[in-house]
Amino acid sequence: MNKHVIRPIPLIKLMTQKAKHTYKMNWGVSLELVGYTWYIEGPKENIIVDAGGTAEGLIKYGVPTETIHSVEDGLSMVGLKPDDIDIVILTHLHFDHVELGYKYTKARFIVQKAELDFARNPHPIAAGEYDKDTFERLNYEVIEGDKEVTEGVRILVTPGHTPGGQSILVETAKGTAVITGFCCIDDNFYPPDEVAKRMPVIISAFHTDIYQFYDSMLKVKGIADIIVPIHEKKFLNIDRIP
């Protein structure tokens, strides 16, 4: 089996409140998050996870955000251009994960049917997270359930944050790495000891089903040798996983 490498490509950074991302905990604590696209190095096809978003897109919603790299500059760090991408696996369709989809003119976009259906007709509570202009005209491969994308790269359905969230399992030289299909940081998977005694993971406050979200996190934690939380800022200083 091929042993792949994940290359984090940071695009934006934003400031928020930690309590939004560690459910009912850490009130009044600021938190810096990073938005990425993730290049999977190894397969014959050029595969990335998430299309990426822009600072401008989040600033419109009142979120203080800065650009780290344009997607063109980010991809150039791994020797690619947007037109070189063959497959974009979308963890979910929140606008900051799919906003730059139009840049990948030759790619097919893998998405769960449940996610696409919900994004097209979201509940009012979640409607602010979706922008049809960012996802309606993409070239989709719509799937239902788990799927092997290529040898060593698999999709695992992990709903809860959104109805059709999907995580990506990547076989590496140091075991199975999982790029999470839900917005999280390291603290969500590794709670302080007093919290871990009653629950081994902490969900974020952004969810469509709180119980599904918790179960999806447990599923990922049980499978992964390496967990890649998709908004964890430490990957700013890490150019490859593992």
C-alpha cells in the first residue's frame, strides 16, 4: 500500500472565542484558528481536502480574519496550481471550506448527498454557514456513505457538525492519519484530566446534532493514529504530516 503525506496549506487565520469551540467551556478566552486546504501527497491524482476560504468571506460576517496565503501561493509551495487539482474532497459545505471551489476548474468535488441536500435547503439556524454561490456550480461526485477514493485514501462519514460531514483517512508511514470532517482543534480531542474522566472528547458549539457529533469524534479518535483537527493552528509551523 502506498504511504502518503499530508501537506497543510494555511490560507487564513481568525480570532474567535474558545467557548465556541469547546462546548460550554473556556468562557472569556480568545482563540486563534487557521483555515487550510490539505494536499495529499502520494496518489497519482492530485487530491486536496477542502477548497479553502478567504479573509474577506469571514469579515463579511464580522469575524476578524487575516490572509496568510492566497490559494495560488499556498499551492505553489507544493509545486501545484489550482488547475492541477484533480479531486477536491469537501469535509462539509460551510462557506469557508468551499468558497474557493471555483478556482479548481478541472477538479471533481466529492461530497455527501446528505450534506449537499441540507446545504441547498438549510434550517434557518444553520443558514448563515452556507452560501449557495460558493457551491452550486461545482462538478460534483455525490456519494452516500464511506468510500475509497484511491489506494490509501478513504472517506469516513462523520456527521454531527453538519448532516453530511466526512473525514478523510490517509495511510502514512506512521499509521492512519485522519483529517477531521468537522471544525475542531486539538483541545477537542484531548480534554483536561477533570473533563476526560467523564468524556474523552469535547464537541464544539457548532453542530446540527450534538450526539452525532460526539459519536463521530469518538469514531475518529478510535481509528486514527494521527488526528488532524482542521482548524488547529499548530500546522502553521508543520509542513508535512507525518
